Amino acid sequence: MKTVTFGEIMLRLSPPRKRRFVQADRFDAIYGGGEANVAISLANYGCESHFASKIPENPIGQACLNHLRRYGVATDYLARGGERLGIYFLEYGASQRGSKVVYDRAHSAVNDLAPGEIDWQKAFDGADWFHWTGITPALSEGPRRVLRAALDAARNAGVTVSCDLNYRGKLWSVEEARETMRPLMEHVDVCIANEEDADRSLGLKAEGTHVEAGQLDEEGYFRLAETLKDKMDFDKVAITLRESFSASKNGWSAVLHDEEECREPQRSSRYEIDLVDRVGGGDSFAAGLIYGLWAKSDTRAALEFAVAASCLKQTIPGDQNLATVEEVEALAEGPGSGRVER
């Protein structure tokens, strides 16, 4: 399967050993971003995985490029130029202290991307899947224009399109997000969301849920999935369900609605995770779902693969899921005891 993702990749800097920013005298460095994280997962699953973006023509940009190539991601559609690579600082939370993110992404290279710098017709030649997230159009008008061109080209090429809504309040307002995102949904076949993203990006809300209190109303999520599918005409809708008991322990599951296979939405297995790094959990779910819908025999198997993949990712430091297909399948099909393999 040939897949293409499009978005911003950034340099992530984190104080080690769960220290606070004010304690930090050094930072651990890694590269990551929603669509790049999906591309790395898909490459790890054996797909022909391409990541499209723009990164600066300097040693930091080259280090970022090397990071993608290290994990098997093709960079044929990466434009070079612009001022700088965006940075984000992550302070890990623990127990009742939540994680914090500080962005330093103004004037990053992807914002200088112009239509024509990426040859979308070539990118989608022989492609099966295109993935993007709501972060990309939130960045600025430049990436927004390029995304619209990509969606038009994907439609002309008959490529399946998925979108993870991924609302980011530090990038735009609810009003601007809804005004921009709702028209783009006509290009989307598979929508991935959580309850907050669906509300803030599209104005559709799951009733009876209190995510911060760790309370979930399964029927509320089923109704939300059905509403998203009916109002936006998606082929499939997936909703991730995170129960936040603390910054260290979460419940994790998902709902998938696909009327072609089942009239009612399906709920996955549920995992309780002692978090190592929750960043990228949604991206690993998206990648697992994309792979599962392509490789598995039915949507139930695809859903279980996606949830197991994202569960494993949240036990791995860094933005990306480095679990293999075999490891994901072993969790999806087994007891999940975490015993030592010898």
C-alpha cells in the first residue's frame, strides 16, 4: 500500500526524568508531528510511506530529514527552504500534575509552502491513501491552500482520504476552525476524532461524557459517531475514548462506525495504560486504523489493531509508535499481560 501524509514536523525538546521546565538544564531532542508520526508507523508496518511538507535547508532540517529516513519514510515530496524548523517544548506530567506544551513555531518553513512546490499528481500516482490532520490548516493560509490542492488531486486520483480532526486551541479559535474544517469534510472518507475535537472543529458534541472525570457514556459516543457519519457523509467514523484518571494512568478504547459491515457502531477492547508518553497516541491509532482497514478482513479486526497499536505507543518514549505488526497483533489477540519474551 502506498500512503501519503501531509503536515508539519517539528523538533521536540523535553526535560529528562519528568522534570519541570524551570528545573531543566538540558533537553532530550526528537522530531515529531501528527502526520509524520503516522507516516513512520505506516513505514514500520511495511507500507510504502511518503511524508510531504517543507523543512529548512540547514543542518537542523537535514537532521529532521535523516530522522524520517531512518524509519523508512520516503521524502520525495519534501520541499526544502524557509526560515526554520518549528519547535515544541514538552514537560511530562505525572500523577495529578498534567503535561504542558509550549510552542515555538512562528515563521516555520511549512508556513512558506506555496501551491506548486509539491507535485500532488506525482505524489498520488499509484497511491492508495492520503492522511492529514486539523493541525495543518490551522497553521496559516499557506498550508491551507496547499492542503486544498492536495485534496483536489487526491479526489481526481481516486485516493482514500482520512482526517484526524486534531483541534489545537493555541493555533486558532473554535469559530475559525469550524469555518475552515466543515467545508473540507466533503473530501474525507474516514474521519478520526475524539469528543472534544468533534465539538470544536465541527460543532458536534457527545452528550453525557465528562472526559476529565474519567466518565464515559458509550451510547453518547455511538450517537456521536452516527451523527458525524450522517451529517458529514463519511464512509467511516472512528472516535478514540480516553479516560483520564491521572497524568500517569488512562483508560483507552475506541468506537468505529461503518454501516457497510455493521448497522451499529462497534466498541473496541479497553486497555488501562500506565503512561510512559501519551504524545502521539492518537497518531498511532490513526496509522493502525489505516493499516487495519487495508490489511484486515473486517472493520472489527481493523479497530482492534488500531487500539492495540495506540496502547503500545503510549508505553514508548517519543512521538512515534515503534511497535511491529506482530507485536500489535499479539496484544490485540492476546491477554496483554506484558510478560517478558524469552
